[in-house]
Amino acid sequence: MDRREALKRTAWIMGGVVSAPAVMGVLKGCAAKPTIDWKPVFLTEDQGILVSQVAEIIIPKTDTPGAKETGVPGFIDLMLKDVYSKEDQEHYLTGLKAFDEEAKKEHGDPFIELDSEQQAAFVKKVHDAAVQAEKDTEPAPKRPFVLMTKELTMLGFFTSEVGATQVLQYVAVPGAYKGCIPLSEAGNGKTWAT
């Protein structure tokens, strides 16, 4: 059943008492605004939501936790605040704003209001264009928002406990050094964290 049919049935059950704004909201796919479960210290809450959604697209939840569950968005926020220079912070925020404006221009809504398929497709499109621009330009331009976010997401995830122990192989005290051996003999086929 599509949304229009559901709306007709709801209106029929309620005796036709559904306001025009409610009808428009349902037809447009109005949904609650996404939230975050961490308090940004550098980013605004809306910027934190956008970064969280992009990070989760980069490393989604599968049989292991995704970027959101491992605290990657909070890690990105702290890295921007405590490690990045003022110039890099401004570059990141300018890129974030341009990313959101491009999503709004292309889809008519800000990035955080797009459905998950639109978000994933948009991130892929912007990512692929940024990678191609880095390949085609000499010297490479400053990394755009999407590539900076990808870099920080990968760093935050693979240095988290989950990334280092559930995705990568981890042995707190590794055994003897074995120089050049086939990967099949090195364990279960995962890359090592230690």
C-alpha cells in the first residue's frame, strides 16, 4: 500500500477529518528530524547530525557496529576541535556547508532530511567526483569535506575497540615475528591491528 492509499483509508476511518498540512506532510514524506546521542563541542547539532549520517554511510552497521555505534562522529568533532588548525577547521566547515547546499539544490531538501537511499547515492556521487578531482589535478587540491570525513571516519573506527578487535585481528601481546608468510597462515584472513 502506498502513502496516498494509506492517507485515503485514514481519512475515511476518521470521517475525513485530516487537515491540509497533515496531508501535505504525509505526501511529502515528512518524518521526525534525526537526532544525535552525543553533545558536539565544535560542530553545531545540525552539523553533528550531518557528519553522523555521512560517517554511518561510510561505515554502516553490519554484523559489527557501524560508525555511529562506535562513537566516530564524536571522535570527528573532537579531532576538529583539538587537532585541526583554524584554517583546516574553516575549510571543513565551508565544505560541510557546500555539501549540504548541493544536496538541497539537487534534491530540494537539506541532506539530513533526505531518505537513506538518497543520502547514500549523494555521498557516493560527491565522493567519486572528489576522488576523480584529486587524480586529475596537479598538485592535488585541499581535501574536500567528504574525503576529510572519510579519513576521520576510518581513523576513528579502526582505532576504536570495536574496529581494532572485531574487524581487525588483535593480540594484546603478539607472539614471535614471522616475516614473510602467506596471509592464509597468518590467521583468519583479517588485517592485523597490532
